[in-house]
Amino acid sequence: MKYMLLIYNNAEAMAAMSDEDRQAIFGDVDTVMTELRETGEYVGGVALAHPSNTKTVTVRDGATAITDGPYAEGKEQFAGYLLIETEDEDRALEIAARWPDAKTWRMEVRAVMHHDAGEV
């Protein structure tokens, strides 16, 4: 089954970390990514640009509004995702719990829907 692991963090808090702390986080990411590639569970993923580069689009009553920044007003923002394929949800949750952002911010785990034309 495929799962999307949504990564949430705080870009300002990350920027304020020492180089040593930031490198420790990236080292943990490398460890998990190496394992996922070796087991064949990694399907894809990306990190997103800083939230200040975001545009939010809404359409109400036929009028389009485009605003700067993410819609959410919270300090935590969607930072990237991993697409994985695991045997079950427990394994997906285990992987999410090992991701360093889960230790300070959060990870969201969602099953990927299947379509009649094949898997997404």
C-alpha cells in the first residue's frame, strides 16, 4: 500500500538552529532515506521552498484572490513529503515516527487512494 508522509516544520526555527543541530537532523534524514531506498519502500518525495515563496489561490463567487504565503496562520508549515510503499499502515507510521521533524513538529500519514485505472 502506498502512503504519503507529509512533513511539517517551522522554517524560522530551523533557520535559528545551530549548524550542528541542523546537520544532526539532516543526518537522521539521510539514515532513514538510505534504509527506504535499500528496502525499496521509497517511491518519491520532495522538500518545498520556504513558506514565504508560497501563493494561496481562492475563488469565491467567480472572483479569484491570490495572496502571499501559506493559508495556515500557524508557525508550522507543510515542508515536503515522502511517498512510500509499505506492507501496512504500521510500517508507514513507524517510518514517520523516525523522521526527525516528528520529534519537534509533526508528520501526517495518509494512505494514497487507488483508482480504477490503476494506482496513483
